[in-house]
Amino acid sequence: MRVDRTWLGLALLTLPTLLVAVDTTALLLALPRLSADLGATNVQQLWISDGYGFMVAGLVITMGTLGDRIGRRRLLLVGAAAFATLSVVAAFATGPLTLIVVRALLGVAGATLAPSTLALITDMFRDERRRGKAIAIWATCQFTGGALGPVLAGFLLQRFWWGSVFLIAVPAMAMLLFAGPFLLPEFRDDRAGRLDLASAGLSLVAVLAMVYGVKQLTVEGVSVVPAVVLVAGAAVGAVFVRRQLRLATPLLDLRLFLNRPFTAVIVGLVLAGVAMAGTGLMVTQYLQGVLGFSPFASAVLFAPMGLGVAAGTMTAPMLVRWMRPATAIAGGLAVSALGGLLLAVVGGPYALPLAMTGITVLALGAGPLFALGTGLVLGSVPPERAGSAASMSETGNYLGGSLGFALLGVVAAVVYRGRMGGTSDSLAAALVAAGRLPAGRGAELLAAAREAFTASLHVVGVIAAVLFAGLAVLVLTMRPVDGAVPAALPEYEEARP
């Protein structure tokens, strides 16, 4: 039986997508052990954890456009070679500063992968229906990898040293380097001209500053330095936007936002990222601090969130056989809103099944947005600009996640402190304090802290439900008018009105 070469190429592209997602979340479980072995301070731990994400978020726009100019397969293979080499260096790092630098460089390499793989999918699958399935498979691998990362890390850490979590990406990158030249096409835009280094620098500074400011506000609370950095990043971002609107061949084509469905999807990706990151943060803490599960058990129990998104992305291509993509996306978002409402009633003897069902339903409903929305974004541009469009999608995901941790984290902290009458800043602090008190007083403090944290989870669940419901309305309102059919979504023509 002859196997279609394009599907073999897609299988090859899913390997780095899956393993990089695993590598990103696996480190969360390995961080305590590697920090102890390397003697990393709290600040160094923060940079080891976040340095990778900072650099990916800051460079994904530049890398997506660079791939359009120098060749998407070339950029992907260079990034894969760098990622494999740096993963080995990280695994055998002897000090925290070395690991911080290597993690940042891994972020540079990682920024080449997502936009390059997505753009290559548009080259390999010119038939829109097959392209939709391919994008759904790509998105499924990304979210599955994120869900399995902590579980795989727990398995590895029981048998090997912390460096093993970095080495798991090496075989996939090696396979990509070996088979990529044979299975993947090359594509470049010969009319693109030279890369605008000034725009690249502005985008890097703007995104890095804003992501850093948001994350530090989450960690430190409202303080001067992160707030100033955030404002400075927004100012640099405004300069970047003005420059892009004046250039004939911009680094990022902001005129795409004149396309209503395109705008709705990007806004949807950001706000869905806010809701999912915020609820994910709260549920993982709830499983450990309130229900008392270990970090590894919590990772296993939390895996349905990532697997739920993966299931939602895989079912999305089937949904558009019976309904318009905008209807499928909006319907999925309404399901996610129901998941948020389930989190708003977590507690009592059914706390664990309610929490797991809530995050699963919430994530399942977001799947069509990530699968069909990504296809719509890529289909809104000519093939030569697919890398740039893919970078917009990825940037929206990163910004949404960062804002979710910060904004919903702050809301949860305010609710928690209010319920505790200002006597405790966090559940973690209450757990530590309870251990130093006599048994009776410690039990009272724990009961009050857990009740207060559960109340903050309820509020975040309601906010997530409101965000998803609002996005469902937005998607239906901003869907294409008759005749305005995105190139990547021909099912509009076949779906029932």
C-alpha cells in the first residue's frame, strides 16, 4: 500500500510540535530537583522556568516572517539542529546561570518551530479540506504534548536525573533533520525583500517587556518596576504598529485585522488563552493545596485539560460537515462557558469530579477555536505570507496565557485575601503557617484558607464562563458575510445555512 508523502511529512512535523510542548511543561515538575542540584535561587528559578517562553514570545513574529524570506524548511531544520544541541547542553548544565542562558537560546530555536511547521502545512496541503485535517492534527499534538509533559517528567524523574527531561526532545529533532530534506518541501517568497531589522528589534522589545511585566506583576503584586516595564513595552509596541502601517512590506501585516473573521479569531485566541491559563493555574493549586494531592498526582489529574483540547481539535473537521465553521467555533465556546460554570460550583464531596469535569469540558469546547480558527488565520493570507500569519496566531496564544496567569491570578488573590480578612496572602503561605501552629489553631487556619481559595476558584470560573460566552457572541457577530469565504475553509460553501 502506497503512503501519501504529504501525510508522512505531516507526521514528521508533528514530532517537534509534540516534543517541544512536552519539553515546555515537563520542566515545571523537574524544577524543584534541578534547582536543588544546581543551587538556584528563587529569582534564578523564575528565569530558568520563564526564559524559554519569553524568547519564544518575543521572536515568533520575526521567525515567522524570516521563514517566508529565507525558506521555511531551511529555518525549521536550522532551528531543529540548534534545539537538539542546546537540549543536550541544558541536560548537562553545571550551574544555574548556564542553564538560564541555554534556556533563553532554546527559546530562540523554539521560536522557529511553530510558525515554520504551520506554514509548511499550508504548502503541503493545498486542498483546503485536507489542510483543515492537517491543522487539527498539528493542534492536537501541541496540546497533547502539553498535557503529557508533567506525566512523562514524573516517570523520568523517578528513574533518571533531571536532565532527562531535556533529552526527550533530541530524538525527534534528529529524525526531523534526517528525513526533513526528503519529505518536506521548501518555500520562500522571492519578492519579500530583506528582513526589516528595526521592526524585528521593536517587536522583540515590545513583547518581551509586556510579557515580563505581566509575569512579574503576578509574582510580586503591584510594584513600580514591572508596571514601568509593562508601560514601556506598550509604548514600544505602539511605535512598532506605526512602523508596520507605513511599510510597503511590513514584518507583520496589521492590515489583516481589517478582515473581521481574522480579527475575531485572534481576539478569541488571546481571550481563550486568558481563561484557560487562569483556570488552569487555579485548578492545579486547588488539587494540591485544597484536596492534598502530590505534584505528580495533580499533573496526572490535570492532564484531561490538555487532552480535552486535543479531542476538541480533532473533532472540529467533522463538525464543519454539518455546520458553518463560525457556528462550530461559537458552539464550542458555549460549551467552554459551561465548563467554567462547573468550576464555579466545585466543592463538597464531589469536588474532585466536578473540578476534573469542569476543566475537561472547558478545554473540549475550545478545540474548534484552535483548529478552525488557525485554519482561518492561515487562509486569510496568500501562501507567501503564511509564516507571518502563523506567527500572529502563536503570539496571540502566548500573550493570552501570560495575561491569564497575571490578571486572573490577581483577581483570585484579591478574593482570597478578602475572604481571609487580610490575614493571609496566599494558600501556600497559610499551609506553611498552619504547620507552625498548635494542632487546633492550625486546623482552623487550614479550613479557612481552603474555603477562601475555593471561593477564588469559583470567581475565576465565572469570569472564564463570561469570557467564553462573550467570545461565542463575537465569533457569530463577526463571521464572514455571504460570499466572503476564507480560502482555508471551503466548508462554508458546503455547510447548511
